[in-house]
Amino acid sequence: MKRNLAAVFILFLLTLSCNWGGRRAAAPVEEPEEKKDTVYPLGFCTDSFTRADGKVPEGATFSGLMGSLGLSGEDTYKLIKASDSLFDVRKFRAGAAWQAYYQDSTILRYFVYEENRVHSIIFQCMDSLAAWAYDKPVERQEKVADVTINTSLWNDMLDAGASPLVIVELADIYAWTVDFFGLQKGDRFRVLYHQDVCEGEVFKIADVEYAVFSRGEKDSHALYFDQQDGGNKYWNEKGESMRKAFLKAPLKFTRISSGFTYHRVHPVHGVVRPHTAIDYAAPTGTPVMSIGDGTVISKGWAGGGGNTVKVRHNSVYTTSYMHLSKYASGLKVGDRVHQGQVIGYVGMTGTATGPHLDFRVYKNGTPINPLKMEAPSGDPIHEQYKPALDSLYQFRAHKLDSLLTLQQVL
């Protein structure tokens, strides 16, 4: 009996040992990982193909380029039809970058056309012909700049660590109040703005919120405030419009080669004559704009003045634009022109030693110095917005000062 009990007990221990060991040796059950779809920025895996890069040649068409890359005329036509809501082939731009992706180095699978730095159109050239848009990531940055003129606004802006694109915005904002051709050493710009950056490069100034131009003890403030009436959006701290009746200059980013004087030695004839104009040296073909709204009262040859356009702005002011290489297309006497409208292009017709614009302003028929002309302001900000403008001015002026101080500390 004892032997039977011992045998049963030993059998029990052996069974327990086997079961326990089996549980320890069992491999853990792994749950299968959930498969995640890979997202490709361009909509396909670029690493799977051979890539070719280029730029659209001058005079090239979309169809012609696609044909040279290996797509048949029939498929190109179908591709154009499939993408007509995204892409207008008539706006195919010379100089635009493109990439072609090939399977087995010969079969064109995808074509990427960069409309600009950010926006691209992707064309699927095999299987189901299709197209879609792709925008590269853009970062918007808040920036400040403090620039004192030492050599040139362009170089000094770069030295201050700011994008020269800010100059274009400042030139537009201060076009009625600051002569950018007459900037002096010591003039100062302070500006609060936002810029858009793509792939580490600034490609656009999104907006200028606030700026101050200083000459000596005098400050000229410019504050962005949109009163939703479709008109001016920049005001000084008093609510007066930055937009004036006349622009300070009829063209952009050149230099003054001769000023207003009654005693100038003529560069061709060598005699002393009055020069009741401002000469702006600029490359042939530079657009020339009317400095204000008005009516074209003459257009034609003016002897030594060459091709000339005259604009009457009102009962007091008339302007003259001389030595033009050509006139704006369709411009004729009697036309109503608007401030900033192109009326011609810089040249050296008539008596001239080089391409430049001879620009004259007449007040009640008498020539005056364009650089000293004080133009009346446009309409002030609506009365109901003045409190909001004042608060915004205080806030942004303080913000600009604070950020500039912080920038100096860092």
C-alpha cells in the first residue's frame, strides 16, 4: 500500500514538473504589428526611380518638352486635359525648374513642374494619367531690422542680417514720403515684419506691420491697419494716409545722375543751361510710371527730349517724361492714367549720352524741383478706427523697441 502511495506521489511530482517546465519554455506569442502606410511628399516614392533635372528652355512648350522627355503626343494631350483644372499650359514659364522620374532609366513615370519656389504640379505619366499639386512646407517668421545707411540700403540691409526683399516693401510703403534715390548717410530704417521661409531661404515678405524712417530728429512712422474698404492700408501715428497724391519718383531702384539747377554745363553742347529736371539713370527698358492720376496731354517726339509723354494731373500740376525708348502699349493722347501706371520705358532718344529718364514737374506752368514737391495726403483713416489705430500704434512701437533691444542682447 505504501509502495502504491509513493508511486502515485512520484508520478504526481513528475507531472507537475513537466507542466511547469512546459509553461516556462513556451515562446511568447507576438502580435503582428499594424502596417502603416508610408506618406510620400510628392505622392510617390522618388527613391524607386532615376531622376533627371532641368529648366524650361526659352520658347519651349509643355508638349514639346514632354515629347523630348519621352512621352507620346497622344499621352501628352490626355495629360493636359487631365490637369486643366490645375495647370494652364499657356503659362508654362521659361526658366522654371523641373524633374523627370524614370523607370528602368527609359520609361517616364512622373514629371514635376515647379511653378514657383513653393508650389509644384506633379504629373503621373504612366498607367492612369493624372496630376496633383504639391506645396513645400513654409515657415512664417517674425523679424525686426534696424538699418542705418552707411554705403547703400541694399548692402546695409544685408549687413544688418535682414532680407533685401524688405527694401521692396519699404519702397512701396514710403513711395510717397521718402525719396529712395536721395537716401543720405545716417538715414535709418527700423521695421517689424514677417517673412516666409522655404527650404531655409526667404522667398517672400509676408507683411510689414510697422516701420520708422528717421532722418536727423524727424521720424516718419508707417503702421499697417486694414479698414476693409479696399483702399490704403498704411497710416502714420496720426491716422494720416501714407499714400499721397504723387509718388516721390516715377521709377524704381536707379540713381540720380543730374539734379535740378538753373546753371548746368550741358553734357553734349558744353554750354551752361538751366536743367529744370531730375535725371534718373537706369537701364534701357526700365518701366516709367506716372507719379499720379491724370490725363495724357501729349505723346511724341520733343526734339532733344526724344520720345516724351506729358500728363496733366489737375489744374495745378503737370509732369513730363523724356528720352523714352518706347511708349506703353496702346497709350494715346486723352487717356486717363492712374498713379503707378506704366506709361513708357527708359531710353536715350533725342539728345542723351546714356539711357536715363528726364523727369519734370510743372506747377501752374512753372518748373519746380520734383524732389522738393510736397504732395497732399490721401483721405485719413475713418474716424471710428482712430482709437484702434492709436492702441495698435502704441503696441507695435513698444514691440519693435523690445525686440530690437533683445536682438542686441543676444
